[in-house]
Amino acid sequence: MALENPALAELADHFGISQEFWDWKGRHTTISPETVVTILAALGIDASTPERAEAAVHEVRLKPWRRSLPACTVVEQHQYREIQVHVPAGAEAHLVVHTEDGQQLVCEQRFNEVPDREVDGVWLGEATFALPTDAPLGYHHLVLTTAGRTIESHFIVTPNFVGLPANIGHRRVWGYATQIYSVRSAGSWGTGDLVDLADLMVWARTQQYADYVLINPLHAAQPVPPIEPSPYLPSSRRYTNPIYLRPEAIPEYASLDDATRARIEAFRSDLRDELAGADQLRRDESYTAKLQALEVIWQVGLPPARAMAFEGFRRREGRALRDFAIWCVLFEQVGPDWREWPEEYRRPSSPEVANFYAANAERVHFFEWLQWNCEHQMSVAQQAARDAGMSLGLVQDLAVGVSKSSADTWMLADVFAQGVSVGAPPDQYNQAGQDWGQPPWRPDRLADLAYAPFRDMVASVLRHAGGVRADHIIGLFRLWWVPEGASAKQGCYVRYDHEALIGILALEAHRAGAMVIGEDLGTVEPWVRDYLVRRGLLGTSVLWFENDETGNTLAPERWRELCMASVTTHDLPPTAGYLAGDHVRLRHRLGLLTESLEEELAHARQEHEGVTGMLFDKGYLHEDDGADEVERLVLGMHRFLLDTPARVLNVALTDAVGDRLTQNQPGTIDEYPNWRVPLSNPEGEPMLLEDVYASERAMRISAVMNGFTTVPVSWGALHPPRHP
């Protein structure tokens, strides 16, 4: 046993805190008692002395007896499960399931010989009930009747298997992955938006027969500039970043008079002049101009039917939307970090916050209106994809967490662990470990709340999507918690109820008719991938990372069937840049290499030659391919993917157009312009969406993905782009 104190060990086991683990080199590593005590404190448990640890153990053992019913029970459909209920000693107990669709299913009582127990001066008895195995999928309630009282708790029945949506059948599908903010058109405001997304999906389907487009998370960032560039460090995972709105696509824009339209056009014209020649995306300038235009449109008001729809949206979203919008206004007026606000504003339920809302209702409603328009434009984009013939359409990305000063941590402060952050243990890529600065959800509080925050977030992401990619899906099984002020090496794993979290993710995907892709790269316990396969969630397989026991590229027939297979990922440079060693030179320039530039370049060449040699040997390279040697290799790699059994194939849009610029350099923030790099052509010049339409490279890669023997002519070749 890693911990000598048995009380501390019992607490660690109860709360899913690892006492040991095996690192990336297979070495056994034990977790220090100090780390366990700190993690327990983040969960509200004082184990700072042996006596307090003993007292905490006593409370943990009593807690189930103090509850008549478990807070939440999650099962797979048709799974047999028994639960224990606690009632006054000698009292009869009756347990019934009230389903979503109005059924009442009686639970059968089973034999239980656990003796009665005195708890807090009251004698209690325990009874065992078998939950019905024929309960339908959904969010139900357990209703216990005993001693003249009725007690309720949550009962969630989840699908055994997700798989691919029924409309795909046994077909294989392919699609693009892109950072949508980098894909700008002549009509956008300096960054790609939801109208650009709709147009990209229509092009991808009608010209290339793709079935989906996977994009970066659209999660909300700061409500006003400065804006956090990383879409993976949001302020809320439930709501959307209004920077993706197209002002002119809001219906009320059509009713503006000429003078008001001229004002909005002036905002956009001034922005275009300000951004002229910029080689990076400038979110702050773009959103400042866009926000001015949105405020003008907001002042116009809504016609009756639209007003009804807006009120319906506010009613459906309820308190969560209102609190998020209040946070936006407080952010504007009080400051960017709620942890530094006056004490009375740090709780959304305080009387002072209610008074603030009353005094600023108009501004709060503006931010609610922004979210409603995000919802509308996302719906339009997904409908455009479906109308064009895509079987999936939009596939959204779900980030691991939020920033410590975020709206989510303000609204759900007691659901997030305090004094710790999420990261990763040391590995071959970062031997110091990583601290991502994101507070983790408390597993115990999620269960207490019947996983409502997680459910609401997933439902929101899937409302207008054909799929979701869960970044670092291993975080639904365990996360590396790092105590505040400690190094990442001093962290430890904390386990989550993966059956509940994966089950709810599966249930929401089932209801949306969507697929789920889990980003399961890196160090993963082998049983986790087996579990994901059993539940029908797709894994992620990337050509550069799929190696066999000898270190060579894994033969295509040995790849997984239930996965999204790709050549690259957004944390690597586009393939053209990767083959050129751009990432090695960049890391050298930033001082991130652990070996000399020459040694690292030699390692990269060896890796590349292994893959390219395999492509040549197996006949994936065609002499008549592409415009240059690099494009031949890129096309050959995608031919390789076609020989795998993977049901979902993915092409990076950057690879399709020959871009070689890195979008994100892990381990940096502002040393490199992460998440601020526009889509570019092979010469490194920014290109617009209209240029994508004219890309012959993109047509060649789509011909490979579709198995065409001839390459279709691009739309842009027949309809040359016209830029303002």
C-alpha cells in the first residue's frame, strides 16, 4: 500500500485519488501523503492530522446512511442493478421509477440482512431494491415512499452502444478538420464566422462529397476584448463565443434603414483598413468592430414572432443563461476576474447580484440576445450542411475545461475543486509535466447534482451538430490534479465515474442522432480503449502516432475500425510543414529543444523516412500526383488511410490547400502566435474561403478520398474569386 496511514488510504480510495501510478517509462511511482492531503482538502475533506483523517473516515462511512436514496444512479439499458435505501428502522419501503414518458415501474425488494444502525441518535434500517431492467432510455426519478414520507432521486438509463448515426449505415465517411476562425471570407470581419462555416460545409459537400466538418471549440471567451486566443481555454463550455456571429446575417439587419446600414458598413470598412497587411488574426480589433455593429442591430428591436422566439429561448435556458449574461456585464463593469470582485458579487445568488441585474437588465438581455443569435446562426449552418447532402454536417469540439476566472467557475463555484488545477504528469514530450491552469470538476459534486452541469453542456454542444469530439476524453476517466503552488510532478490522478459520464455523453449523442469521437492520444490505460469500443465511441488514430511493436508504422489492416483516422492533428504542423521540419526549427527558435537542432532534425528525418519509405514500398505514391513532391506524399498518406478499416476518415483543411504554418505550438502562449494563424497557401500567404473554392490541391485530395480516377475541376476555376 502506498500510504502507511490506513485512514488516509481509505479516504483516497473512496474519493478516487491515486496512491500510485506507472509513468511513461513504466516506472512505478508513489504519491506522497502531502499530495493526497492537499487533494482531499480540495474536495472539502480535512485530513491534515491522523485524528482528522479518522474523523473524516467516520463521516464518509455514515454518509450513505444519512441519505435515504443515492443522489444519482446511472445504468446502461437492460443492466441489472441493485441499490440500498435507508429508512427508519422497521418501516416499510416502496420504490418506484417515474420515467420521462409518464410510466411507473415498480422496483422489487431483495433480501438484505444488514443490521439496523444508530445514526445521529436515530435507528435506521437498510433495504435493497432491484431496479427494473426494462426502463427506457432517459432521465428518470426514483421515488421512495416510507414512514409517511416521499423521497426522490435521479435515475439515468443510458445506451449500451452509440456507434455511427443510422443514416450512415455501414458506409465509411470522410470530412475536413479546421480551425474555423482561421477560415475567412471576403464577407467576414477579420476572423472566420458561422456564415463562413456554413459556406465551407456546402463547398465540402457539393464539390467534394465530404460528410462533415470538424471545427475547434466554439465555447464562449471573454465578453469584451481582450479575447483569449485559445479556444481550449474558454469562459464557458455551455455557451458560444459571439465573435463567430455575422452581423449582416441577423434577420433584423434587413430592416435597417440606409443610414444605419452605412454606419455598420463603416465599422467593417475601418476594420478592413486596420487589418490590411496583417499576417496574424487580430481578434480584439475584429470583435471590437463587430460588437459595435451588433449593438446597433440590438437597438432596432424585434418583430413579434422573433420576440416570442427570443423569450422562448430565454425561458428554455433559464437561470443559467441569465447568470452567464450577468457575468458578462459584471466583467465589463467590475473587472475580468470574478475572484477579485467585491465579496457581494462573487456569488450569483447574492441579493447584490440580483440588484445589479435589476439595474442593468437591458445590458444583460443584450448578452442573452447574442447567445440566441449564435444559436440561430449555428442552426442555419447545420441545416445548410444537411440540405447540401451531408450525413453529419457540423462536428463540434468539446474542450477539457475552463479558465479559473471563467463564467462557469463563477456560476458553479462549488462544483469546481479549489486550490488545484488540471494538467498532465511528466512524459516523453514534457518531462516536467504540465499544468493547464484549469480547475477540475469535483466528482462528488457532479454526482450530487445528477451530472446536470455535464449533461447541459453536452446537450448544448450537440443541439446543432452531427457529432462531438471530446478533447482528452481520458479526462472522463481520470484527470491529473496539480496542487496550487506545486510542480506538475507533484500531482496525482483523481478518478471520475466514467460509467456515468460516458453514459450521459452516449445518451445525449443518441438523442441528437450524433456520433462521439474521443481524443484518446497519449498515455492511456489499455482497458479504457476497450471500454470506449464497447460503448461505441470512436477513438482517434493519427498516422504519425500509430506504430507497431517494432516502432514502424502500424500496418493499415491493424488500425481500429471505430476511430477517426487522420494524418495529422491541430497540435502538429500541417503535413507540409511537418515533413520540412518546420516544427523542429520553431521549437529551436523558442528554446524548447532538449537536444541540439541537428540531432532533433535527424530524429525528425528518421521518423519521416520511415513513413515515406513505407508509402513508396506499398505503392501509395503515384508519379502523376500533385504539383510537387510534398503533395505526392500528402496524397499517398491519405491513400494509406483508405486501406485502414476506420469508419471515419479526416483530412486537415491545411493539408488540402498546402498550408505549412503551425496553428499551435504546445508549451508556448505568446512566444508563438498560437491560435492566431490564418489559413495560408503553400507560399505562406493568407488565403480566403473564396481561394479555397479555387484550390486544385483540395480537389486532388478529395479525389483520393472519394476514390475518383480523375480530378474534378474546382468551382473557383470556373468562377474566379472576386475580392473587395
